[in-house]
Amino acid sequence: MTVIVRDLRPDARSDAEGFARVRRLALPFMLCTPESLVHDLTHTHPAARFRQLIAEEDGEVIGTAQVGLAHESTEAGQGFANVYVHPQRTSRGAGTLLARAAEAHLAAVGASTSYAWVLDAPSHRAFAERHGYTASRSAHFLRLDLAHGTLPPQPAPPPGVELRTAADFADDPRPLFALDAETTADEPSDIDTEFADYEVWLDGTWRHPLFSRELTSVVLVDGRPAAFSAARTDGGARYGTVMTGTARAFRGRGLAKLAKNASLHRARAAGCTEAFTGNDSGNGPMLAINKWFGYDICATEVRYVRELG
């Protein structure tokens, strides 16, 4: 049995389904569908030099990799290579082949550094370290049982504060872009990110097939977007918040908690039974908010880094 590595073909449904299946098995706490994978591959900015690789054995997809440049970084040459293998198809060389192919691509497009997320488990960490990577920061995946858990009650917004959804901005989502850009710039990360291209944001966020405008909450203060909780769903019962934040001028007033609470209540009313989110392990304020909602840590990833060349 021979393992080969090749690019995912966006016009081949079996490729996207195989990739999504491996991702769900390896990372059951991250939302992924064949449609979202194809969208990412065909709509990511060309400057990212983004590729999705699959490791295939006798026609079965047994491993995946997403690789490219962090084109929105303020520092050039920052690359990423995230490799995941089917949990029942390890020790067949798929991970090593994917890592080599990913790093060769990064080197070819001028990356000087490769960042990789690795599950915080001995075998995964040992794999990264064998390939020359060094551990950096960590992040937690969190899960909330929406079907059987108890959500905090929804308080009435204080005077001057209004709860809306992203769907209310369908005619002009630019204010949400500005809010997302400001809050993302303050997120803990190894790579500084600067959202400057509205059209890229529309493709990568607003028009993304997982993005739910109806479940995304926006808090207005005197008519201005001040906080939000961005929601995604897989089209079934799984829901996730991918970003919750508050503009700098409005922090310390509990607005992010208000936004997330409203989104969670709407998600449960819409039939979602599981809620997922993720936080950098150093992001104490958001970890505290999520603990207040009843989220439990279900897994941890470690960010590994390797200098190329």
C-alpha cells in the first residue's frame, strides 16, 4: 500500500468529502464541511498562496494539510502548515509526507517561518519535535452542551444599548468589518494580523458558507456597533463562535457577554445542540466569560514554530 500526497481538487466532491471526514475525526470540535473547504480553497486571497493537500492510500483520504502564507500579517514571510491524519490511519507515513510537501511549498513561495497547530498529546507533540518544530503558545477548544445545559437568562439591554444580528447589516456590512478588524488586531497571537482589505473580508467571513448572519449577534451603543459574537454552523446541530469582541472604546461594560449570550440563545432555539469555541490559553477574560456560560475545555492545541531554510 502506497501513500501519495496531492492537491485537493475543488471540482472533485470525493476529495472535499474525504478531507472533511478526516478533519472531523481529528478535530471534532472544529466545524468543517466539504462546501467550506472548497470555498476556502477558491476564495482565499492569491497572496496567501494557499493549498489544501491530501494524503491518499488506495483511494482513501487518510491525511490532510492546509498550508500557505499569513498574507494579512504585518511581517512578511510568515507561513503556516497544519497537518492532521485520520486517527486510525497513523504510522503509515502520511503525516511526514504532508509536512515535507507543505514545507517545500512554503520555501518555494518565500516563507521564512512555519507555524503549525498540534494537539497537546504526546504522539502529536513528538511528531512536531521530530520535524524540527519548537513549542510556542497554546490554545483551548471549549464545548457547551446546548441540548441539556442551562444558559444564563438574557438581561434587558441597558439604556442606549441595542441587540441586533449581522443579518440586519445585509445592505452594508462594512461597520462589522471595521469592528472585526479592530478586535482581531488585539487578539493574542504569534502572528500580528491586520485586516485592511474589505473585499477579502467579504469573501473570507461574510460570504463564507459556515457563517451564520442570523446567529451572529451585534451590540449597538447609541447606534454604533460596539461588540459582536460571530457565529458559524455546519448546517446541522453544531454551532461555533469564532470571534467575540468589543471595540476598545466600549470595553469593560459586559457587552461581549451580552452579545454571546444572545447568540447562544438563538442557536439553541434554532435547534443547535452543541456549541464550540476556542481561546488562547493566555486570554483570561474570554476564558472567564466562557466558563460563566458553562463551557468546558475539551482539548488543547500547541502552536509550534520552525525557521525554514
